[in-house]
Amino acid sequence: MNGSYDLSKLLSKHSQHLLRSIQRHHSKDDSLAWDDLTFRFSQNAFVYVDECRVFAYADRAETAAQLARQFHQDGLVPPKPQGGCYRLIRTGRDISTQTVPLSADTVLEPHRLELHYTPGFPVWHQQYVDLLRRHRHGLSLLEGPPGTGKTSYLRHLMGELAATHRFYFVPNGSLSVLTQPDFVGFWADERRRHEQENFVVVLEDSDTALMARGPDNRDQVSAILNLSDGMLADFFRLQIICTINCRAAEIDPALLRPGRLLTHRVFDRLPHDHATRLATHLGKTLPAAGDYALAEIYADQTPKPRPRRAIGFTA
């Protein structure tokens, strides 16, 4: 059986049956730790245990299975809470990925979601999760100025959907990979290896790639159109989530049409009363009145004054 096992606990519980043990030195502090343990329960029944495996041997399969289950139950260490992960897409001679794990505190309970964003946010979040589970391809836009929590929300989403979705992150400087011919082959290989999982591609600060098509971004916009709701989308079954700092009105209209656009959410600065609630929850005091970005609350920064918007023909 496989798992994570507390060898000291197993030794204490079954010490009278211990046949053989091995310890090792930790190089950092020169302390000793159990490496593996072997127990004998009869002339023909043995159990071997290390930090991640239990092997039971006996002259009858039923006896071996019973011993394996007993040691698994006695020594299993409950898994530590953890967050999700994403695959960082790397370009070079070949397109490859590197898995980046996320800590458990990146997953927020519903009340913390509402505290960090706005009233009603958990309801929208659940509706969005349902859409991601039902639809195999589509485009999502998360709009908002820097520091308003778009990336933090994506980390939460990666943790909540870790069992069913694989997240891939394309760095802003590598968006040209979307137009490379090898990119099609890369996704085809990924789909063959992970046929049962849903794929989500995350493009952060992707304003340039989504603007109305011009000479500098025409290929990138076309690639996103095809991957989110074109012929390629039928095969690759990709969800694409883009974070943007610009206004959605500046985005290429073809990306916003119904059927392709799954959701569009604006992440705004928190009004002072809501920001105060969050700061109090974090044990902080806001230095000045005004609205706040999440990053400013966590960094104890004074909000920067924003210029007043002109109204009328001079706007």
C-alpha cells in the first residue's frame, strides 16, 4: 500500500514484532531518523515499511492483505492541506512545462472570498466554476487595475479545480508561442496524456494580445480566436482565461461575441468601508480614507488619489 507513514508511531505500536530496522543521519543537524522497519508476525508473515510504502508477505494472501491494511491504518499520516498548481509553459528548442505548486493558503473559504472582494462574489464564483465544468472551451476576461486581486483569484481557482482541471500559464513575454506551429503538436501530446482532464490556459496582462487586430498582434488574436471557439477548440478543448488592465471596450470585438466569451468580470478597488473590514480582519489599520486595492491593504500603503473623470463634451 502507498501513503505517508509515521515510522516512529508504527515502531511504538508493534515493537514486540520488530525484526530489523535502519536509521539514517540528517545531513543538516546530524539527527537520526528511521529509514525502514521490518516486522515478523509468524514464521511466514512479514511486514516491511518505509516512509511511503507498506509491503506485507505471508503464506496466505488474506493474511498479507490484513497486515497491510492494519499497518496502513496505524501509521498513515493525514495529508497536509495544499493548494493547486499550474504548469509554466517554457519555450526554447522545444515547448515544455514546469509544475509550480501553490500553498494551501491560496484557497479561500467563501467568507474570505467575499471579504477580499465584494459582497456577492462567492455567488458569482460558484456560477463561474459551474461554467468551467460544463463548457470544454471558451474565453474568460478578468478585468481590473493592477493589485485588485485577479492573480490571487486565479490561484484560488487552481486549488478548487485541482482534481478536474489542468492549468497552464503562459508568461507575458512568451505570448508569441500561441502562433508557433509546434504549439499545436504540444497541445495534441498533452491531450493524449490527459484525456479526461479539462485544460485551462492562463494569459496574464494580455492586453496587447487582445486589442483590436493590427500589424503587431494580428496573429496572436487569431490564435486566441481559434483556440477558444474555432476548429482547433473542438479538438484541444481549452478554456482560456485572460487578465487585462485595459477596458473590455478596447478588446477585439470578435473575442467578445456570445458563444465564445464565457464570462467577463471586473475586479475593482474596494470602497473604504469594505477595505476597513478586510484590514481589521488582518489586524491592520488603514493609513488614510479612500478606496483601496488588495495589494495596498496587504502592504499598508496609502491609496493614491485618482483623477476625476471629466463629464460632457470635454470628456
